[in-house]
Amino acid sequence: MLTGLLKGVFPAHTGTWFQDGRMIASGTQLYPPPSPAHEVLGMWYIPLMLTVGSLTLLATTFIIRTSLRISQRWQAKLSRGA
């Protein structure tokens, strides 16, 4: 999500670069790849990375909450059996 926000501030240093048909860099780079490489997403990088970052945040939150519920059930079962 952070690189999506940084694209607006450092547009020449943030993106996804391809060279010879393969990805060579993605994110915010102090020194972007040299000239034969080209940035493929342009300003579409911003909404794409904000969406991917938000979905990742939601997924990890869901996984953590589910894991905690399962853990609490196991602890309850173990304490009843002991």
C-alpha cells in the first residue's frame, strides 16, 4: 500500500519495470533501472497497489481472527479435559 502512495510523490522512482520480457524491479527504487527497462503500469500502479494492499490487509486480519477463534476453542476443550 505504501508504494501506491509513494507513486504520487516519486513517480519516476516507483513502479514495475520490465526488460526483455521479464520483470526486473517493482516498488520504489532509489535508482530506477537503466534505460532499456521500461515501467509498464504508469499511473495505474497507484490504484492497483492500493487495492492489492487493502486486500492483503483484509486477508491477514481474517486469518488472524480465525486462528484466534480456533485457538480459544482448543484451549476451552483442553481445560475441560484436564
